[in-house]
Amino acid sequence: MTSYTTAVGGLATDVRLPDGAGPFPAVLLRTPYDRRRHRAELRGWTRRGFAAVAQDVRGRHASPGEWRPYDGEADDGARLARWIRGRSWSDGRLVACGASYAAHCALALALEAPEDARPDAVIAAVPALGTADTAREPSGVERLLTRAGWWAAHGDRPDSRDSALAKALAADPELLGHLPLLDLPRRLGRDLPSWPDVWARRERGRLTALGARAAVPLLAVGGHHDHFAEDTAELWRRWGGPSARLLMGPWGHGLTAAPGPDAHRAHRLDLGELYARWAHTALTGGLAAGRTGALALGGSPLWVPADTPGEPYAPRLRTLRGAHFTADPGQPVRSDRLTIPTTGVPDRCVLVTPPLPRPLDLLGPAEARLSASADTPSADWAARLVAVTPDGHAERLAVGIVRRREPPGRTAEFGVPLGRLARRLHAGTRLRLEIAGHHFPAHARNPHTGEDPVTATRLTASTRRLDPARTALRLTTLRTRPAPTDPAEEIPR
């Protein structure tokens, strides 16, 4: 194997070539997380017959320039793609791949670059689609913890300090509770001029919309416990290319390196081998047309086809407490705790189902339907679905949050989407549905004053009323045992 480092468009670039005379198909990866971390990945691609190229994006690590997250990646990617296709070792065929921000780079190249620079196939794993897509829920609620962590680690600096927020929280556990949130850089003790721009951007879905006009195959890879899971699935659903594959396992943002509590040993995959098989098939025109894929059914050893149909299911709910509750941003319901206070003024409404008489396979969209009111003009409604085993162990299944603006005291009926579930629940399990006004620090606190939560300096409590008789949990289930599939066969077919 041959390897060397060069500069393409002034940006630091590693190249690794397979043994043999070539020419070879190539894999392109552009990253803000240090291209040197991907050297093992490059070796994996070359062992499978690909030339492999990794580049530090502009302004990061060994690449000079200004680091402007989510801006200009198509232009720099196009320069690199044209350079690769001009090498004697390249046969002209190109796969753009990456995870998280690197997936954004791959998608920007495929969807925004001039036609002559676009790749022939795209692998997008846990894709970070854009500033607004990563910073806000579709309802507009701010994703505080993940964005604070990412910008503290990577924003406005050429290198990374992955533990920056954790260290700051260790020194001041109430760090994210101080107001206004725009002052976070000062409390971190560092210059972070791009932090206000994170919250100023509100346009979501740009790359997903462009994907509807895509002309190349896509492999979208995600984890059911990843905060970008819905974006990954939506990208797959709307992709307009000749073929789209979806692979979703019981993983977090680190994919197979971050298995969830419902992961089974059958869900361990060699993603490198799977990516390479898919890429070879894509470049030779062997992929079947249409959208297919494989979903892991957590809590079981099963993989099922991504297009497996489900049936609606609405379990009976019983209210334990809190049909009237107080959402106090000074003492918000915590996203990192599953314990429920049993004394004092209720801070949430808690509803439960009877124990399941038999195993239940959840596969598809979930939603909480509410009939509720708040005495403040702005109110967030967070719905958290928890599975409680017969021995009392609680595990979060899903969370959804929406922001509502209604005249104080007016009752409204609305839904809180909980995402798509893929999970087997065992007999005796109870489902617990919690309805609260906050989900902090995962999400910023609504101050209830009508002010922007990012700039607010004043908080007030909100009295909530929920009609339990008109509150429902809508799930999608499999009534019969699903037909299993094998990801190693399904993804590259």
C-alpha cells in the first residue's frame, strides 16, 4: 500500500492507495475531527480495493483558514473531488462518506456541488444536516446539551477539546442553568463568537429537501438512540436517487461503539465490511431500485426490513398523579433522571398502562395526544415514554417536545411526536408516559414569559392542566412475528 500527505486547495489531505497498478475507485472523507483519526478506516478501504482520501476541513487541525461550521463545504469538497478524478490512480468513480459532521460534508458535495464534482454514491452515517437541524427540534425547541457540548469542544478553534463541557460542568454543575444562555462562552472562559449564530439560524430541512432531487444511491446509517435518528430516517424516506438503503441499529451517535441497553449480540455488525460491499455494488450499478433497508428490533436478536408495515395500537392509560401540575423552570424536570418525586406539588403528569399480558413489538411512529392548557402564553410540552420492567427497572424509550403559543388558559388538542420505535417489550412490562413542561438540560427551559429561551433573563412558573380522559398514547406495533432479514444481504442488494 502507498500513502502520502498533500495539500488540495490548501487543505491537509491524506491519501492511501491499494496494492496493484490501478486505477481504483475512490472514497472521499472530509472531517473537522482530525483526518489522522481515520487512518485505520482508510486502511480498511484500501484492503477492499478502494483508494481512500481523508481531508481536514477548512480551519481545522492541519488545514488553514477560517472554521465556519456548515458553510462552504460543497466548494471545498468539489475541489477535492475534481483533484481525485484527475489522479492517474483514480478510475473516476467516487464514493463520498462520513459520519456526523463528515456526513454533512458528503451530502453537501452530492447535493450542492457542480455536476462534474458530485460523487457516484453517498454513505451518510448519523448525519448532522445543518446548524438549525442540529440545534433545534422540528418544533423549534432548543437542543441545549448537545449543542453546548459540541460548540464547547469544537467551535471557533482549530483543534478539539472533547471534554470541555464535562470539565466545566464538574466545576459548576449549574453551568447550563445560568441566564442568559448566550453568555455560556463567558462562563466557559473562552472566546466563542459563533455561539449566537447557532440560535439565529432557524431554517431546517434544506439538505433533506435537496435530497428529493438526488441522482445517486444513498446508504443512510443511524442509531435508534442517536439524537439525529429522525433526520437519518427522513433523509432516506425523501431521497430521490435510484436507490436508498437504511440501516438503523440500537446504537447511539457512536453507532456500534455506543450500543444501547436494548442491543443484542446479533446487532453487532462489521460496518466497514458492509459499507465496502454496498459501495462496490453501488459503483457497478448492481443495487436494486427503491428504498429498502434493515432495522434492528431492540430487545430481541431480530433485524427486520425497513419497510415492514405496522398496525396502530393505543394502550389504556391510568393517571397516577399530576393532572394539574406546575412547570417551574427554576426546578425543571431533568432529562438525565428517571426518578419521579412522590411528594410536594406535582411537576409532571404521570400515566401508566397495565402490565403487558404478552410480549409486544413496537415498530413505527409513536405519538402522545394531549388535551391541555397552560396559564402562560408560551409553553413547552415534553412527553417521555418509559418502560418499567416487572422488577421496577425503568428505561427511557422515547422523548418528544413541542412548543405551543396559546392564549393563557385556553385548552388545545395537539400531538407530541415521539419518533419511530423499534423495540420488543417483554410480558409484564408497563409503559409510563410523563407529560412535563421541561426536559432540561437536553433542551433549554422555556421561561414562560414569551421571551426567547436563549436570551431570556427572567423565569416564571406555568400552571398546567391535562385532561386524562382525552390523553392518549398512539403506538405502532407488529401483531405477528416479523419476517427477519440479514443486514449483510439486505443493504448491498
